Amino acid sequence: MIGHNMPVMEAASRETDQSAAEPLVRFERVTKRYGDLEVIKGIDLTLQPGEKLALIGPSGSGKTTLGRMLMTLEEPTSGRIWLEGESLWDMTDKKGRNVRANVKHLQRMRGSIGMVFQHFNLFPHLTALDNVMLAPRAVMGMKKDASRERAVSMLRKVGLANKLDAYPARLSGGQKQRVAIARALVMQPKIMVFDEVTSALDPELVGEVLEVIKEIAADGEMAMMLITHEMDFARDVADRVAFGDGGRIVEEGPPAAIFENPRSERLQMFLKRFGTFAR
């Protein structure tokens, strides 16, 4: 009996191991076209639960498009994006057919994903606290007291406990971006996409925002896709770095390998522009 059951047990064990290894996010042969322009060219990319992945590369290399497709703001032209083993952009209907995802499916999947954009997109007529409280109440149906408690906690986390009643017009660019981060965090996403969050800031304000993101990353639980031109930040925060160029992932690996021993000539040239590769 033991010998007869061994293959079944081994198969079950392999299935368990495969399940445990299932990435949180998986891009599978994903392409994106705008008319005749192909900006994403068959990308395969994964992100594990809790992993911090930095996407670096020149402007126009498709980094932001990847983030927007994950956030369901842009639909892939072909290929599939998986979140916890479930396809973002298609679904199974009641008859068992594979069909294009409907609004309800996209909204449900989007609940696991947070995104912070280059521009803050705060509501100018709402205070910092009200901006952060809005989504828990409108999307999750949370009671006012509970949403206020969570929003205050998130604003405290990003160092803005003293700005609860401030309107965006009275906040610096760095403070606005930190409110935007708190607004995304308050939904408790499984993955957060940070899209060049310092690019619209004055240089002296960049550090305060990056420091907040570093502190959030240090918590370890939430996965992050960090789309950035800040090379030192990527080196310090990321578990893995992917270099994109021309709509493809050219090279990826641990920060030390990417920044200290880049294999491709294209990555070497890119890093020299930032003074991070001297060879």
C-alpha cells in the first residue's frame, strides 16, 4: 500500500510546492500596441509576494505602460497578466467560456493593487484626511469612524499626522505625494505600483518621499513595483532589478549584479549616464 501511494503523495507534494512558488504577478508574453507603434514586445516578468522589484530604463522603454496594464488602466494587445493565478483581463463566464473581463471582474482584481502616480491627483476641495478617507468609504463601504481611524494611521505612517486638515494647495509637492501614498496604502493592497513618484518634485523634496517608500518597503509584507530613475534608491530598496529598453526586458537580477556587473552593453551605457558604472 505504501509503495502504491508514493507516486500520488509525491505528485501532491509537487503540486503544493508549485502552489507555494506561484508568483503574485506574472506577465506572460505581454505586448502593447498603439496603432503601428509597439511599446511592449512580448514581455515575461514575475513578481513574488512581498518582493520589491525595481524597473529601470530610459524614458519610452515601456515601464509605465507595464504598471498601467497591471493596474488595469491599459489593456494588453496580446498575452496575459496574472494576479495570484487569476487572469486580469479575461474570465470564465457562467457557461464555462473564456471571455473578456467585465467591469465587476476588473474592479475586484483592482482591489488588490495600489498605484501612486507621477502627479498626485488629489481632490483640491478635500483635506488630506478626506482625500485618504474617500476610497475606503466609497469603494469598501467602510463606516466613517473606521475609515477615519485607518486614514489617520496611514497619514501618520507617511509623516503627516500634523497635516490632517490641510488642503492640497497648502501642501508642498513632497507632502502631496505622501498624501497620495497614504491614499493608496489605506486600501491595504497586496502590491503597490510606484510610477516615477519623484519626477514631478523639486530636487530638494525627492529625499523625503523616497525615505517614506523605503520605510514602507522595510515592513516587508507588501509587494512593490518601483518604476524609477533613482538608481541609488533602486539599489537600496529592491530585491530584484529589471532593466527595460525598446519594449523588452534586457536584463534582470539582484541589485548587486545589475549595478556592479551588468552583462549587456546597453545596460552598461545606461548606467554610465548616472555615474553608477565606471568600466
